[in-house]
Amino acid sequence: MIMTVTNGRPGTAMQSFTHFLSNQEIESVVDFVRLEFMKNRAINTRYHTAENGWPRHERYIDAYPFALGDLPLDTPDQELTKSQKAGKARFLSSCISCHDRAKVNNEGAIWEPRAVSFPRSNYSHRGSLTSTKLDGMSGATPYAVHDIAPVTNELNMQERNGERLFQKNCAFCHGADGTGKNWIGSFLEPHPRNLTNATFMMSMPRSRLKERIKNGIPYSSMPAWKGVLTDREIESIIAYISRVFHQISKSDDG
Ligand code: HEC
Ligand code: HEC
């Protein structure tokens, strides 16, 4: 800095000050700039000033520690005082757009191992079942094969009916092949149950399966079907899945 003030910067408006200031004066003005503006960060170096359109910014002081990174944003709420909690709420609503998350203790996973977004527009999860052609990306995914229903010729009337009902109502989440490894299924948390899984299917008596389908599963996306499908229709679906996907428990009570 002393050299710049002494010699100026060629090609810029910064000229040499040797005509006006002694070496000692140059040194003291540089010391002043360094102490006042760079070290003590004088008020006029701040961004949130009235002149910049931020009058009385100190009223948001409870959010400062989060903006300055003095208090990590993921500090558990129990460890925060009442005013720090208010500051965190304020920071999250009014400051984070510019200040990002300032500082966190735990960076978390950089890349989620599971899908966390939703299918992009125009994606057809049933592309292979309808005549709609899969686009290049959908066709290349490992999901598409799970949207193809098993071909079975030996179904009785009830199972045939169940096939139609399953493919219409359940395949969207469980996959046309019942595995739940289709596109939508892989986005749901928890994943739809794999209805081809031997351990699961063999543990399910007909009555329990029916009860689950009728009433759905709380805290999951498995809907209750009792208002949509009749008992007979649900029985047809069970007949179909236990014939085509995997046999269910024989120890039946109903
Ligand atoms: C429009 C963008 C923007 C918003 C919104 C914003 N800030 Fe800032 N803030 C800045 C910038 C730019 C700086 C200067 C950063 C630097 O000098 O490195 C800054 C600096 C600060 C500083 C350091 C002292 C200063 O004034 O330079 C504090 C404290 C601060 N912000 C708090 C907050 C709080 C609290 C909020 C929410 C109420 C907030 N900021 C909202 C852009 C913003
Ligand atoms: C919107 C998505 C969705 C649809 C549609 C859907 N399911 Fe599910 N299903 C799920 C999810 C998710 C689970 C896993 C819930 C869990 O494990 O907590 C599940 C679980 C199940 C289970 C396992 C029950 C158990 O006890 O673990 C069966 C059986 C089942 N579904 C059958 C069906 C049938 C039959 C249909 C159509 C009538 C259907 N599902 C439609 C999402 C769906």
C-alpha cells in the first residue's frame, strides 16, 4: 500500500503522492486506512447503512450472529436462547436470500443417494403400457422395465378383473410388475411395498392384506381404498397379486 501511494498505479487514476506528502505522512495515512477501515471495519465500510437503503438495521440485531457465522444455523433449538431463536427465524425469513446459510456445523450429504425431486413435466410413467413412445431419457432409465405388466394367459375371471384394477389403480406407485421399482415408486418415502417379495407376501394372510388395502397405511402415500373399491374388487386384486406377483400366506383367517 505504501508503494502504491508513493508511486501511483500506472494506467489508473491513482497518482503518486510524493509531491504532496512526505514519506512519513504516507506511512501514517496508510496506517490509518488499515486500522480504521480494514481492521476495525469502520461504519462507512458496512453494507447495511442508511445511505445504502438500510435505515436502523440494528433492529435486526438478533439475526446478526447467524449472518456473521458466529452461531451455526443448525444449532439445535434447545441450545438457543429465546432471542436467538427469534433471530434464527428472522434470519431464515429475511436475510438468508443474500447471506446463504452463513455457517452450519454439519454440511450433510453433498449428494443424496436417493431421488429427492419429482418427475419432470411430460414424463409418462406408463409410457410402455400406452402406445406413447418413451423419450430418449425415459427409455434409457432402469425404471421403464418395471412399468411392463407380466404377461399371463392362465388367469381366471376374478384374477383378470384384479389385473385390470391393479394396473389402473395401484401400478402407478407399485409398478406394473408389483416391485415398486418403477419411476414414481422410487421417489416415494417410504417406498411402496414390493409385492413380489417372498418374505413379505408369505407373511400376509388374505384378511390382513385386505385390511391394509381398505384402510391404507398412515404416514405413507398408501391410500385407503375403501371409498374407491368395493370389497369384491379388492378381493379380485388380491387374487391377482397372489397369483402373478407372489403367493400369499396360506394360514388364512378370512
Ligand atoms: C440484499 C442482500 C442482503 C440482505 C437481504 C441482507 N444482507 Fe446483510 N449483508 C449484505 C452484504 C452485501 C453485506 C456485506 C458483506 C461483506 O462486506 O463482506 C452484508 C453484511 C452484513 C453484516 C455485516 C455488517 C455490515 O453491515 O456489513 C451483518 C451483521 C448483516 N449483513 C446482517 C444482516 C441481517 C441480520 C439481515 C436480515 C435482517 C441481512 N443482513 C440481510 C447483503 C444482504
Ligand atoms: C400413491 C401411491 C400408492 C398407490 C396408488 C398404492 N399404494 Fe400400496 N403402498 C404404497 C406405499 C408407499 C406403501 C408402503 C407403506 C409402508 O411401508 O409404510 C404401500 C404398501 C402397500 C401394501 C403393503 C401393506 C403392508 O402391510 O405393508 C400393499 C399390500 C399395497 N400397498 C397394495 C396396494 C394396492 C392393492 C393398491 C391399489 C388398489 C395400492 N397399494 C396403491 C403406495 C401406494
